[in-house]
Amino acid sequence: MASDLSRIDRRASVQAALDEFVSLGRAAFLAKYGFGKSRDFLVLDPTTGTPCDSKAIAGAAFGHQFPDEGPLEAADFSGGEATVVPTLERLGFQVVRIGEDWNDAEVTATVDSYFEMLRLEALGHPFRKTEFNEALRARLRGRSKASVELKFQNISAVLWALELPFINGYKPRGNSQLLLRQVVQKFLSDQQSLIRQIADAFEEVRTPDQQGFHARVVDPPSVQMVDRSGEAATKLRLPRHVDFAARDEANRRLGRAGEQWAIGYEHIRLHREGLEDLVQSLKWVSEDLGDGAGYDIESFDAPGAPRLIEVKTTNRGHASSFSISRNELEVSREREDAYCLYRIFNFREQPSLYVLRGDMTKHLHLQPIDFRASFKRFIGE
């Protein structure tokens, strides 16, 4: 019970529990006392700096102070901000929220490790994430493999919010500490030559004859709600050359190669669906007529039923952003029954594809990024 916690008034009892935690190791300590891992708070051992599970420490500390009664069990009291935290802080111990206890040196080492993996991935060089995790943990203070993985996911979330690429396999996971966001932004500002190298490598183009057309067709990403409340008041303004979404779209070679690949994919699809007679009627509209049509390829869903395909290609991952023109949006609404957007991603390594059909405003969160400036204003605006 919470009232039992209030009886803990000897700092030495808590320190004895912390010493035992460090000596036994986390898994053995938790198993001995029958506690699970803390979900929210850790208490730091002042001697070694080791983060320890706060509720388990409180339960064990009670047993050290009252050996005749024995330690408290997990079911005897609730942990958290209203119970365990004030008990431990009252005795002079530092309690931290999980994820916020990483210091500057640890966060900097983690960010450096992450960007080295990102560089290798961009260059197409093989590496093992587990080896990077192990090497990094050797430089940190008692961090678990899972906690390092979570920190890498937090870095992915910071990069994703900045419209920058992140490592495949480290899906963005939010709620990152302020220090982490600050260190990532400092890295981006200080290491611009490396960022340019990564940008150039991610824009490498393979021609369609170097790839097969049997794409892994997947579901599109869902629109995620992003909390901006923790971001700095002044948004980081990165140089244009590290705006990967814009660079991919501006890279005509990549776009053209993606359209070529999409045409090859359509050949396969039409044959597979018994529409091989329509293959010769396929039109590469953007190549023959330019980009003004609002779509790149005219294919078919059935005889007499056109499929108007706009192709968006990237070497980056599934949830990477892309640019879409006002004209393309208008055509997607006007020709909703026929319009398809093919998002081809991981193009350099192994092309994968998802398809958005109909009105694009129903699928995407749209944010204006440019304005046309002139000296005329239309009546009613």
C-alpha cells in the first residue's frame, strides 16, 4: 500500500536495494522480487549511475529497512508519479522518466552511430544493425538492447518530421527527449558534407533493365497525427540540398526511370489479368506529350476503362513524403474513377509499390510548399 511506502525513511535502505540491483543485474533482481520492468520511471544509483526500476527498488528497500516484514510485493502498492517517485525523491535520489535519462555523451554517441548506419545504407553497403547496437552499448552505461533500439527509432521519428530519410527497419517512434532532437539537429547543421553524400547516394538511379518488374505490392501508409508541441519554437531551416523529398522530385532521371519501370510493371499486370490485347495501346503520356496532362501513363482496368497513372518514385522507404502538383490533384478529382497514383519506393534496391486510387485529397495530408507570385489578384480572392 502507499502508506507502507511512507514508512521508508532511511536512505541506506534504498541504497542497499540499488547496490543489490547493480550486483545481481536487472533480470535477476526483478525475478528475485517478482517485479516487472518499470513503464515510466527509473531511479539512478548515485554510485554507478545505473538506471534501476523504481517500483522494484522501493519494494526491495522496504524489505531492507524492515527485514522482519520482508519486501513489498508488486501487488502491495502502485508505482508511479504519485507514490514511488516522491518516496525516492524525499530521500534524495534522482528519479527520471524513461527515455529522458540519457545524457549528452550517450545521445551524441547514439546519433553518430545512427548516421553511420544511414550512410552505409545510402551507399548500398551491407551492415548488421545488431553489431552497431552491441558496439554502442559498450560505450553506454548499462543500456539494454531494446532501449538502444528505441532510441534509434526516436531518431528516425526526428528525421521523418524533418522530411529526411531514415534507416529502413527503424520505424519512426515519437516521444523523443528534447536533448535527442537538439543533438540530431546539431548533427545536421555541423555535418552538411556528410548529409550531401547521403543525399547523392540515395538519388542513385538504376535503369529498369537492371531490375525485375514483380514488385512487392503493399498497403499505403496511413496518415499519422504528429504532436508538434515538443518541437522548438523556431523551426529548423535546412539547406535546400538536404530536402530529400524535393530532390527526388527534381531528379528527372529518377522520375523517368520510375516511369519506365511502371510501364514494364503494367505489361506484366495486363498479361496477368488477361488484358494482353491492350498492351500495345499503353501510352507513355509524359514522354510523348510532356507533364501537363496530370498523369504519366495511360493504361487500362478493362477494355474501354482507362487507368490514368501518375508515378512517384523514390529510393527511400514506404512512408517517405513526395510532391504532387496542383494539376495532378485537379485531374485526380476530375477523373476520380480512372486515376491512380503509383508510389514506387526502395527503387534502387528492390522496388515496392502501393497504389492510391481516385481523389488524392482523400488519401493524403497536403501542405503547401511553394507559392506563385504575381501582381494580379482575381476578384473574390
